[in-house]
Amino acid sequence: MSGIRTHPRTGLAAWWVKALHRKLQRVWLDLPLRGKGLVVVSLPIVALIAGLILLSAMATQEQDAQQWVDHTIEVRGNLHAILRDLLSAESAARGYVIAGRSDLLPSIESARAEAEAQIKELEQLVQDNPTQRERITMLRKLTDEKFATITSLVQAARAAGKHMPNPQLESSRRAMQSLRAMLDRLDKEEVRLQKVREQTLQTARSHSVTAGIATLALGFFGGIAATLIFSGSIGRRMQVLCMNARALRFEAPLRALPPARDEIGEGFDR
């Protein structure tokens, strides 16, 4: 029965790890006590700094995700405002045509100006989305056609000398239907994006919490590691020195210390 063969690469990696461990152990033993003290003190500090860097990165990620959610909410708010302006203009035009209320006419121009401003802002907000940019271009065209239809409707009613429904009301209604359909497509896309971005935000918040816990853990375990390093090297060797001091009093054999060039090793050699 043949034994288990070790892959050459695995054996080489194990040899390299052992060699590195021996090298680091030798460097540590030869390091002066002041240097060892600095290493022990710096371990938890370095661990804490690493954790804070991680926490900062996660906080930045969360902030970016929140900005995208806010961006989507702003786009949807603009879309709803445009619909509100269009409905206001439509209502004012119908009030003039059907009821002869000329006091409603100024609100048509006001609604036109507000809708144009909202569309211009939308064009800036959706620069990151080519599909939405194309839809906004079509929305601008439909909005211009809608207000042109309203203007024609008001002019026709004024020319007729009497304010009553006329065939152009149907044309205005169809234009409004086209606008509603376009606004609905735009809003559905933003709803989809909002769900995706809210999920991204939740993930980022979860990562931030994890990073916070990791920061505390790094600081805590860094302190433990520093304590273990101190007690495992300096503390244990000091115990051997104390035992050797007692052994000298009774002329007993001395215990050997690992060769080192720090103050403890040099004192033992003397």
C-alpha cells in the first residue's frame, strides 16, 4: 500500500512558510526591548486604524447609495409636478371654453412655464440614463404639442364669440392621454430604479454595521495579540531569568534561553 504523496508545490509552500516564521522569530528575538515595546503598543493602534479606514469606506459607500435614492425620489417628484402643471393648464382651458372664465387664462401660462422648468431640470437629472433621456426628449415634444393644442382651443373659443365645447376639446384630451402614458413610462422606470437603489442602500448600511463591529473586534483582538506576544516572548524569558537567579543561589543547573541579541539575551550571556 503506497503512502500519501505530497505535491511538490505544497511541500515548497510549507518550507517557505516555516523559513519565514524562523526568520521573523529571529528578527523579533534580536529586536531591542524598546522596539518590542513599540511593536506591542502599536499592534492594537494599527488594528484600530485599519478598522476605522474600513468603516470610513463603508460610510462613503452608504452615502453614495443614499444620494442615488434621493436622486430617484427627486426625479419622480419632478414627474409628478409636470403632471400637476399639465392638469392645471387643462382644467383652466376647459373652464374658459365651457364656463367662460377668463380669469383662469393666466394660470395656463404659469403652468407652461413651470412645466418647462421641470422638464429642463429632468434633463439634467437623467443624464446617467440614456433611455430616460430619450423619453424626456419625447416628453418635451408632447408637452409643447399639448400647450399648442390648449392655445388653439382657447383661440377658437374666443373667435367663436361664445364659450362652449367644440371639437378641439377631443384633440386636447387625446394629447393629454399621450402625455400621461409617457409620464407613466418614465415613472415606472424610476420606481424600478428606486427599488434597486434602496436595496443597494440596505446592503451598504449592513456593510457599515459589519465594518463597525469589525473595527471594535480589530481593536480588541489587537490588544489581546499584543498581550500574548509580550507574555509569550518577554514575559516567559524573564521568568526563566528569575528561575536561573534562584538556581544560582543553590548552585543548580541553569535553564537555557533561546539565543537573542536584545537586552535579556545579552544579560544572560554575561
